[in-house]
Amino acid sequence: MQSFASTQLAPPAAYFQTAALCCLVAVVLIRAGRVWRRAARGLLAPDEPVRVESATAPLPAPARAKGNRTVGRVYLGFGWFLAVGTVVNLVNGFRSVWG
């Protein structure tokens, strides 16, 4: 049977700070990916009309171009990758606290 030497873990605060940062960036990337996959509109206000001086400009038709969906999927992929990183950092943080 093989035995693995346990490595020295970093302080718990380092893992929890990294997990918080990963979670924040993951949420933003997943939100951006969903917006871009549906239609290439702004991230903060995707459905609000644009105001030009005192008139309201009409919204453009939703663009369902292949490039927009690809960009959205790339954002989603990076976002979910960071979500997994959040879980890994939380597990390592708790391991560092308990042992």
C-alpha cells in the first residue's frame, strides 16, 4: 500500500480569501455568459432602453449570431471552472482549520 506524505497547508485565511475571490469572479462570469449567450447586450442593464438626450433609442433586435453564443459559452466555462475552484479552496480551508 502506498502512503502519501501530507503537505503543509497554508493558513485558513488564505484559502477563504481565495474562495471568496473565485466565487465573486465566477458569479460575474456566469452572469455575463448567460447574457451574451442570449443576446449581445450589456451586462448591467441588458433589457433597458438606451436614452439619447431626451429621446429613447429603440433596442436592437436580439442578435443570435454564432459568435455571441460562443463568447457566452466561453464565459460560462471560465465561470464554472472558478466555481469548482471555490469549492476546492473551501475544502482546503476547512482541512487547514481542522487539522
